[in-house]
Amino acid sequence: MHIMLGEFYELDKKIIKLMATYGLPALRISMGVVFLWFGFLKFFPGVSPAEELAIHTTEILSFGLLDDRTAVFVIALWESIIGIGLIFRLFMRFTILLLFLQMIGACAPLVIFPDQVFTQFPYAPTLEGQYIIKNIVIICAALVLGASVRGGSVFPGFVQKKLLKKADEKSQDGNS
């Protein structure tokens, strides 16, 4: 039994190291792909499922200063720039700032148009509402990426030591 635990710990350490090594780049690139993809769709009228809601939201937030096509073009360009910045790790502080500013607009319909994003406020979102609420994950992921702009990373050694210490304590408690 003790040999199997040792093999498990070694495998676990390898998996943690793999995740620590590739987790942040995978997060950054996958977020970039999502932003670039969703932004690119908005360049083509009627293709993005979020287009109408984006138009109505931008109309309110810009006090009607932007016409529909200009508003959608600006959002498309904004999201595409975020996507390219994330994918190619360009100007990360600025890219993350753009992302957070975009999230304000993207989440605004929850407050501005609750009747369009909830079938029963505040616990039963429509499909559009679900699309917006998932932005919580994007915001949190951006916080993680922001913490790494100066070269920060996940420290697998620290995580492994804590994990192994807990596992050793549990195994000692079981042998007592």
C-alpha cells in the first residue's frame, strides 16, 4: 500500500508540474481565442448572437452618440484587439485594462436590461443572461493573468510541498 502511495505522489507531482508549466499560457491563449473569435463575428452584421444586445447596451452607455454599425464595429475591434493581445502576449497590462473595460459594458445589461437577461430576476437567466454571467469566469481569469504580467507564475514546488505534507499527515494519522 505504501509503494502505491509513493507512485501516486510521483504521478501527482508530475501532473501538478505540467499544469503549473502550461496552465497560464493555456489560459491566456484560450481567452485570446474566445475574444478574437467573438470579436471577429461582430464584424459581420447579423452573425453574432450578442449583436442586438450589444447595440442596445452601447446606445445607452454612449448616450446615443454612436450609431448601431459604429457601435458594433468599435466592440468588434475592441474584442479583437484584446484577443490578439492575449494570444501573442502583447502589451499585457493594456490588454487586460481593455478587457476589464469591455467587461463593464458586457455586464451592463444585467443592470440596464434585467427583463432581457432574466426570465425571473435574479435567479433564472435567459440565454443572453447566461452568456453575460459567464463573464465572472473571464474576469477572474484576467485577474490571474494580471498577476503574472511581471513574470509571475504558478509555483509547483510550493503547491507540491503543501499537498505532500497534508498527504503525509493523513497517512500518519491512519497508521497511528
